[in-house]
Amino acid sequence: MGTEYVVYQSKWKQFGLSLLGVLMTLASLFVLVGGLVEPQYVVVLVGLIGLLFFGFCTVVIIRQLFVGKQLVVLTDEGFFDYTSATATRDLLIPWDQIEKIENKSLAGQTFVSIYLRDPEELFSGLSTFQKKAIAANKRMGFGDININLQNAKQCTDAQLIVRMDAYLADRS
């Protein structure tokens, strides 16, 4: 194909997610303060856990809003996946390692699921956490790599599969 194809994160979707994070953080703060005013330790604990969790998530989401993140990069040699915490990141997945690409779904979320020929060799440099997440996905019937394009800008799962199939066809 001769060119690189990049799927970027949607700023608007990320902005909406950051607003939701701010609202959840404020709601947790409200619960925490309510538990402190009328001393109720369970309410304080719930508010504190919510404040820490949603506060951390909101900071991460807002940071990503300003970075302008690449989600998936397709090249002539293979592709890079940056879509999640368990993504392969800067590990190039060569096209000749791909056995099958399909669309899968779980609980209303859709994924581009990629099955590899020799995942053990390819994933030898990944963290233990990433390897365990991949194994859990495989036990649920998913591929070795699962790309979620929920926050993608102008690219659906079907469009990415068509692009990936075109790169694969050029390799044959």
C-alpha cells in the first residue's frame, strides 16, 4: 500500500468522557462530605473510594484529551495498537503473524479481534499483566489482540477490518 494509516482518538468523545468523570468525582466528594457531616463511616469510605477512583480516572482522561492520542497505526510491515492499558503499544505486530481478523462483541462493546499464528513468541517481551489479560480474553473466545474503537475519530470496527484486510492482501 505504501502509506501509513492512523486512527486517532476523538476529542469530542474524550471531552464528554472527561465531563462525566468530573461529575462522578464531584458526586463522590458530595458523598464523602455528607458522611463527614453526619458521621457515617460506611458513607465516608464509599465517598473516599469514589473520590480516589474517579479523581484518578478523570486526571488520566483529561491528560489524554490534550495529548491527541493515536489508537491504531497500520504500516506496510504490520500494525501498532495503543487502544488500552493492555495494548501491545510499541510492539509491531507483523502482517504475516495474523491468522484471522473478526468483529466480536461483549456486553454491548464491540472489538476488532485479531488471532495470531505464534502469539507466545511475539508476546515474550510483554509484562505479566498484559500476558494475563490476553489469556483471559482468549478464555472468553476473543483473539490475542482486541482493539476497541469506541473513542475513535471517524473509524468504525468494520472500516478498520477492511483496511487491515487490504494490508493483508498486499502481503499475499
